[in-house]
Amino acid sequence: MSASVYPRHGGHRPTDSFPIPQRAAIKFFRTVAQVTIGIFLEIGWRVHFLREIMRAMSEPRTWLPLTIKQMKNIGVDSLPLAGIVAAFIGAVTAYQTVYQLFPGVQLSAVGWIVRQSVVLELGPLLTALVLAGRVGARMTAEIGTMRVTEQIDALETLAYDPIAYLVMPRTIAGLTMVPMLTILSIAIGIVFGGLTVIVATKVRMTDYTTGLRLTFIPFQVYYALIKATLFGTSIALICSYEGYVTETGAEGVGRSTARAVVISSVVILLLDALTALYLAPALAP
Amino acid sequence: MKRRDEVIVGVFVTVAIVVGVVGTLWLARRGFSKSYPMYAQFDWGNNLKTGQPVELAGVQIGSVDQVTLNPAGYLDVTMEIEKQWKIPEGTSATVQNEGFFGDKSIALHPCRRPQPTVGAEGVVPVTPGQDSTPVCRPNAFLPAGDTIPTGKPAPSMDQLLTRVDSMSGQLSLIVHSLQVELVQKNGVQDIHKTIESTNALLLELHKVAAQQSEALTMTLASIRRSAAALDSAALDTTVHNVAATTRNLQAMTAELQRTSSRLDSVVAQVQHGDGTVSKMLNDPGVYNELRTLLARMDSLTADVKANPKKYFNVKVF
């Protein structure tokens, strides 16, 4: 598969060649048509890309050996950054919450608010956004560079399926490792939140743990895992695709990388909203 | 691909899964301490939720595990009680407020402990309460899985608000009455007049007190002048003389007492003694003899007067 499969511009008769009274209307309709076609074209290319991935799943001998390396890149190597982010989020959330409580509110509310914030929202979302920057950008740059240096064409020449070779390991790694990272981030956030308020404020360990357990149902953890799985898969697919369709030159790689980070971040936020919309009612204790 | 990567990824995934499973269980099971279930039924609308604490006499011993809506008008509540705690027989369960914002917990009110043995060392006797809480039987506990009877519930926030509302209504009535009495019926003016009268009275009293004070001052000054006019030396001499007189009087009194006592003894001797005087006073024979003697003396005297020469024969030379 080459870049020519996804042409971005079609040839049209120039607007200037039409009679003047018709030009404004033609220009308007052409713009509308181009935007509409562009939207559907983008969707179509991505669906086509997904179909290619489905097809590539049938070649585990190509992608399975490479998956472990990607899992290490995405999961293990991202743990320090994700852990630092989670620790600060948990600590700051807990510390700020203590000083928002007015008299009459139990101190266990701190544990409850930290758990709800970190488990339901901050843990999965911020881990995914951090990974979109760290892992997604790297993914797009790697695949994009291979595209512009024609290594992908070389793979095709050698009868390797570039999707199975490049995209599948990253997708599987994103799908599995982002939930793992999210679990560890949540745990780190809750632990550091507790340590902070126990050491620095009048909140006691009993208050914090009581709040952590208050109205807890296991579905809250499943909810976070569902989100993390969706986010990880999105990061891998979007960033791989943007790298795969990179246009020529170093500038093209940079543009694709920036575009991948922006799109994956926006998609993560949209998916976050959608999951909340559909699954949040099930979170009621 | 290196073998080391596989090991690292394996460790990472294993740790993440263990943390996820253990953490979820820790939160869901309220820790890893062993527990047993207990049940209770409460009325609807108690705002009970999973994870809320269960307290026995104020000490947390477990938490709410499950709240099921019973169509008969109850909430069937399952509580997980930590294995180390036992619930005494006679315990009742109520839903109580935690804080001001609708937080709830289940309070288990245990039976009263038996009256301590009087005189037991280190035991402070406690006056038994007037409540109807049953007295604990020694070593009698509710079995695991039993249903704890429901006690009288604490007033809910709504009930408290209703009471506050009724109190504020009564307060507004009082304020209204005060307004009617004080404003509309010129009560304030009356109060003003009363205060003015009181002030006038106080002024009068002040004047009287001032006059009395002046008179008192004058009296004191006069007394001081009189006191100053007294000759202290003469006064001392007079006091000394009075003291000497007093001493003399004391000595004289003592002398009189002694004399009196002597007279007493003389009189006693006269009355009861055997002396001449006593016999003269007490013996009628002596009296008669004396009369006889006197009669003879009279006759003798008469005879002497009549016949002096019979008795006196004066011869000169």
C-alpha cells in the first residue's frame, strides 16, 4: 500500500474559467463538496486502514514476536513518567481537597474524593494523554520516517505486510499495556494522595481508608479499565495511521507527529465523554 | 527481541494485574480482615450506602456491605462485621447522622453492662441509667448471620429542619407579638416613660443621699472637734482614777465578802451552837428565867426606890 492510494486533492476545472455570475455559487458549492468529500475520505481511509489491520491479525507469526518489544516501549518505559504524573495528581488532589472541606464535613471525604477522581477520571485520562505525547509521537515518528525513507516500500518488496509488521504490534501493545499502566497509575495516585494528607494534614489513616472504601463498587475499576483500553487502542491506531500516511520529507514527519498527538488527544477526550455518558449511570452505588 | 524484554514485560504485567486485583478486593471487601455477615432492617429513606461504617458503641467494627430495597417498606441491610468483634445480645441498630451533610452510619447500641461488684478493687460504681436498655448477660452474643433488631432512630436532618422551622415560626410569632405590644400599642413609649420616671426617681434619691451625706459629714466633723477638745492628760488621769476606784471597790467587796462569811459563821454558831448566846436565843427556859429575873429586878428596884436605906447605908465618918 502506498501514499498514492490516499490522494488528498482531485483535479477540477478552475473556477476562474466559468462566467463571472456563476463563480461565487460554484466556489461555494465546490468548497462544501470538498469539505464533505474530505471528511468522508478521511473516514474512509481510516476504515480501510482498520480493515487492513483486521486482515493483518491473521498473520501472528509476523506481529507476535515484535509485540513484546512494543509492550516494553509503551508500558514499562512509560511507567516512570506515568507514575510521576499519577503521584503528583493524587497528592495535589488530596491536599487541595482537605482545605476545601468546611466544618461539619467528615475527613473521610478526602479519601472518597481522591478515589473517585483518580479511579474514574484522572488516572485513565491523564495516563492516556501523557502516553499520547510520549508513546504516540514516537510511534508516528518511527513509522513516518520509515515511510519517507521508503523502508515501508522495501518491506512490501520483501513480501512483508507492513501493517502486520509495524502497526499490529503497536496496536496490541497499546491495547494491553495502557490498562496496565492505568492500574499502576491509579494505585500510585491513591497511595501518594494518602501519604500526603496523612503526613501533612490532620487526616488520619483511618479517615482516608474509610473514605476510600465508601460506596466503592468493583465496576468503578472496570470502568477505568474500559476507558484505558479504549484510550490505548486509539493512541496506537491514530498514531500508527498518521505515521503510515506521512508525506515526504522531514517536515512531513513533524507535521504527522504533531497531527497524531493532537488527534489522539482530542479523540481521548471524546471517548472519555462518551464513556461517561453511557457508563456513568452504572457507577451509582 | 531480547529475552530480557520478555521478562521485564512479564513482571510489569504481573505486577499490574496483582495490584489491580488486590486493590479492588481491598476496597470492595473493606480490607483483608476476616468478617462475618449480620443483617438489619431499616425504614425506607435512610440514605444507606455500601461502605458506610458500622459502629458498636462508637467504635467502628465493620461496614455496610449491601443495601437491598424491600418492597414491604424496608431496606434490607447486610453488614460485614470484623471477626475480632462480637455483638452482645440485646444490641439494637439505628441509622445515625455523621456530620451535617447527610452522611450516615449504622450505630449498634449494646446492652448495659451489669452493675459492678460493690467494693471490688479498682471498680468505680456507676449509677444505673433510667433507660430501658437491657442488661448484658455474660458471654451472650448474637450468632453470625443473625438479624439485629432495630432501635429508635435518631432524628434525621429533615426532622431537625422541621423542628427548626417550627421554632422559627414560634419565634416569628413572638416577634410579631412584641411588635404589636411595643410598636402598635405604644409599649415603647411606655417603656421610655418608665425609664424617665426611674431616672427622675434616681435623681431624687441621689439628692437625698447627697443631703444625708452632707449631714453625716457635718456630724462627723462635730464629733471630731469634740474629740479634739478633750484633754487627753485629764482623761488619762480620770481613767486612772476610775481604775483605782474600781480596784478599791473590788478590795472592799472582797473584804465585805469575808466579813459576811464570818457573820454567817457567827450566826450559824448562834443558831446551832451550845454557847450562851445560842442558849439565850433558843432555850425558852432561859427566856423564862430572864423574865423572872427581870421581874425580880423590877421589884428589887422598886423596893430600893421605896426603901433606899434598907440597902444603902452611907455613913460619913
